[in-house]
Amino acid sequence: MLSASELERYRPHLTLPGFGRAAQERLKAGRVLVIGAGGLGCPALLYLAAAGMGKITVIDPDRVEASNLQRQVLYGVADIGALKIEVAGLRLRAQNPWVTVVGLAERFGRHNALELVRASDVVIDGSDNFATRYLVNDACVMADRPFVYGAISGFDGQLSVFNWRGGPTYRCLFPTPPPPELAPNCAQAGVLGVLPGVVGTWQAAEAIKIVSGVGEPMAGRLLLWNALTMRSQSVALVPEPSSRPILALPADVAAPPCASARAEIDVEEMQAMLQVGPLQLLDVREASERAHAAITPSAHVPLPLLEEPDADRYLAGLRPELPTVVYCAAGVRSLRAVAILRAKHGFTAVRSLRGGIAAWLAAAGS
């Protein structure tokens, strides 16, 4: 039942023809899983909380970066370096204390996908890589849950609802993952800041419609929208029976280096991060280079040592979960180090200083 305070808060919904109290009570009992608290997740989360979705679970292992602030509207400059789910939880509870927000600082993977999806009524996918989208789809098919799909690139956005009452699934549209060379390079591709705000808000609208039982979900259709021309197109989707029998989830695929964070960081952004929160620095040059100039304080592990089988012992003083910047002379060896740290040592928020210590010294002397 809705309390007196909730009745006042949701009055615009309660007096809306075709919505009303019954739909609002269904929202209050609803459970939604949001995968990713980034460009798509931020607006979706804001409007789900504002509308009164009863339980919102959000999963994202990343920390706030300065480059996120162009489009991820839940965060501010003071949040750089903080876990996204912690900041998001505080903002959403402040926005609506009558909703339950559960934040999980971990990756959505094979080990937790089915449990999380089965505990929800609808799933919103705000991820930015193909491997996660296929995992979301397959878990939703196995658990018989609808999946609200959104995707953005440059000036273009897409929206659909998959697996709704036997309708098309994501694999009906894209049967198999594209080869890596055809996947967007998110380290280089840009996105118009307002685009994820529009698409993420549409995703929230679809989830609200599904849970409240009001309106017609975007199932069996794919909406294509271009922000530059304001032109949209709706494409009909046909179920493909061969896409539905899914008996096991796909194996976890390591996210590309740019899937959770850009591979590089420039001097200005690193300076901003040093001002607002803990930041680990790692120098991967040789000792002779470090003797000439170094950024202090910073740990020192030459790149060849990182490539040894027992490299963990050289990294004992660093914490893999904290934001980390690796530097070398010009930013080439440090990119190799970032790949090693992510793939072999569990560093989740590590980047290479673009231009290396040369860029740092040039900025300091300017």
C-alpha cells in the first residue's frame, strides 16, 4: 500500500488517465536490475527512482572518471575516484527515500548473471560491450525475463525490448558476436553527451511500462534515432526460433581494455584526480631513467618485471581496486603495462599517462 507521503509524491501518476493507483502500486512492488551505472544507466536510474520503482539493483565495478562527467549525470567533480554504485546509491536515496537501492561493485558475469536476473522483474542493459549484451540476453532467456536494450555510438541511438512474452531476443537481431575488428573502438569513438540521456530515459520508460502494466512495450521493434537530424525509424523484428533454446550461459569474455575505462589519461585529468582522491602511480621505466626524473610519490616496477610469472611480488604495495596511472618515457611501454595489469593482476581502474613523463614535465614547465 502507498503511504500518505507516497500518495502526495506520486499524485501526477495517480491522476494520469490510464495509469492510476493500481499501476503505481505495481511499481512499488517492482524489481529492476540495471547493468552499468554509466551513460545509459545514470538517466535510467534517476527516472526509475523518481517514478517509485520499489527495488533497484545496480551492478558496476567502475569508479568515476573526469571523462565520465560529460554524460554521466549522477556524478560531479568531487566524485572522481569514487565507486559509481556508492555515489549513485546516495543520490538515488536522496531523490526518493521510498525506494530500495542495492549497489554491487562487481562485474556482471557468468557467476552471478542468473541469480541477479531471476531476482528481478525486468533487466535494463546499460553495458558498452558485446560480450555483456550476449550474456544479458542469454540469462534473460533462461530466466524468462524481459531485457530492455539500449545502445549508443556517436550521434546514433538504438532501443528495443527483447524476450517479452516470447518475442524476439537479442540473438534474433544479432545471432553471433561480431569479430573484434568490427566492434567499435570505445577508446577512440566519441559520443554526444545528451545521447545516452535520451536513450537511457527511454529505457527507464520501457521498464516502467513493463512493471506497471501500462502501455505497449517496444517489443518486436527496433527504434533507431539520430540526434543530429532528429530522425527516427522503427524496424520490425521477427522471432528466430533457433535463437531461443539456450541451455547454458556463454563463457566469460574479458572486457576489452576500453570497456570499463579508457586506456589512457592525459596530464590535465591526472592532475585533477590527484586533487580529489587517492591515486596510485606506477613507473615502468628502467632505474637509470627514473634516476633522471620521476613523478613522486610513485611505485617503480620496470616493464620486464611485470611480464615475469611471479610479477605479483613486485606489485605487493599496490591495491588493484584503486585508481592507478602507469607512466613511462612517452606513453608506449605504459600502455603495454596497463594491458598486463588488467589481464593478469586484476587492476580494474588502471590507465596509461598519455605522452608519459615527457608530457608531465612539459605541463609543469608551461
